[in-house]
Amino acid sequence: MKKKYIWLLAIAGFLIALDQGVKMFIHTHFHLGESVSVIPNFFNLTYVRNFGAAFGFLAESHPSFRELFFLSMPPIALVIILGILRGVKDEDTKQIIALSSIFGGAIGNYIDRLRFRYVIDFLDFHLYGRWSWPAFNIADMAIVGGVGLLLLLMLIENKKKEKSESAT
């Protein structure tokens, strides 16, 4: 098996296990809406059911559309990620890590959609009741972190190209 697929299995497997383990703890030990302060006036663990996408996007859409969308899009995205990964060289470790993180996060949230028809969110950041960020989960962090790393890698690559083109 190629090195990049071993990375994919290891990273995605770890993220899925961590994400699902913490979500199961929240689901079985918290009541819906229950919140426990971890860092006062900054961070709580709060049990939230997210029927939409990231930050509640599409949460207010028609339930049948939402269900069709959220049950059909992740497999398509996973196939696209695997297609991109197929073209990545085994030596491009950072790109493999980024794609594996997105893959693992997507599967973590997809498992919730298949089981519950919603995603369990629980990381709740706020500042003295004035500023609040929508609750999210470990799978969301993996997806955002992977996309962020891919964007950073693209920016670095573009800078290298610009530098080499201006030198010639």
C-alpha cells in the first residue's frame, strides 16, 4: 500500500475515532442544551444538535431538501478528495495530511448525519456573553484545519512560482 494511503487511514481513522468518541460522550452524558463551563466567560461544552452545515448554514431549509443534500454531498466530496489524493506524490506529506484531515472530518460528520440526521456540536466559544461563535465539533476543526493548510500550501506555491518567474 502506498505511503499516502497509510497516512490517510491513520489520520482519518484517528480523527473519526476521536470525533465520534467525544460526540458519544456528549450525547450520553449531557442533556440537549446543557452547558458546562470549562473556561469561565470563554469556553463551554454545550450539547447542540446542528441540522444545518457549518455554523448552521441551511438549518432553516426544508427538511427533505436538507436531508437529501446532507446525505448525498459527503460521499461525492469524499470521492473528490480521494481523486485529488490519487494525484498527490507520496513525498507531499503536508498536502496528504491536509486532505486526510478533511476526509476524516467529513466522515465524522457524515456518521452523525446517517445515525441522527443532525450533527452533534459541543465546542462553544464566547466572550462575556457579548460575542459568541456557533458551536462546532472535532470533525469541523479537522475540515477547517485541512482546508486552511491546503490554502496556505497553495499560497506558498504561488509565491515560489512568482519568485522563480521574476528571477528569469
